[in-house]
Amino acid sequence: MRRLLIGALVIAVLAWAAWRWMHPPSGPAATGDSKPDSVSTGFKAVRLYFAAPSGDSLIGESRELAEAQSLHERVAALVGELDRGSSGSGLAALPAGTSVLRVYLDDRGLMTLDLSRAFQQGFHGGSSAEYLATASLVRTIGANLPEVKRVLLVCGGAPIASLGGHLPLDRPIEVSELP
């Protein structure tokens, strides 16, 4: 009787193991594919750069953003916050409506950032405004994405020579060269 009970128990365990092997657990908890919700989403402190009220330099501002997974999501969130504007005394330096279309990062730290046409078409200003718009964008990206060493700006998939004719944008901008 005892051998029969042990044999039945072994068969039951083997049957259960075979069933689990053929029918692995599914669902968010088992696969790790759970969608973030308001409880499980992490936040990250970021540093944004806006034009100073004097219009001659940039000022930094810290914010908490929901953590993004992909490079495109992280860059789009940063640019979106720059487009939203400062919550302090800083002034938005980007033309209104600027958004990210595509982002490419090579293994040597060159980021090609394809922005919406609003970046180029919405720009109205002189050399200082052109510098502040470009520097705000590049400095914010460099401060939050240390793997980025240089940034090449593109609009709507096409290279741009300049925003307002004062600052060349047809070559990458070194993040380390911005004050």
C-alpha cells in the first residue's frame, strides 16, 4: 500500500511538471511584460536648460519625469518639457511645437536628432535666440544622456544649414563645447 501511494504521488508530480512545461504561466507577472501604471512607474530627476530672462545665457531647472525605457522616449520627454517651458524664471528657447520625430545614436556618441518642422519654421529671432535655442536643446540632452557626445540636428528628415543664418547646424555640435 505504501509503495502504491508513493508511486501515485510520483506520477502526480511528474504529470504536474509536464503540464507546467507544456503550459507555461502567462500574463504580466510571469513574462515581465507588464505595462507601467501610476503605481509602478519610476521617476527620474532631469536637468533642463532654458533661456535666462536677460536673454544672454541659459539657466538650469530640475524636474521629475516618468522614467522612459527607449532612447526615443527619453529624448522626446526632454524635448517635450523644453517645449512646455520653464516653471521658474527661465524662458522657453525652442520654437513652440518642436517635437522629436526620430533619434539615432551611434557607438561613438553621435546623436542625430530629427525634429519636427516647427523647430525650423517657428524660429523668429537673431543670433542670440538661435544660439539659445540650439544650446538649450543640446545642453539638456548632454546633461541627461551622458552617452551623447555630439548632436546633429535635422528637421523633418532633411539636414538644415542653420535656424536663422548665424549658427551652422550642418555639422554635429559638441556637447562639451557648450558653456
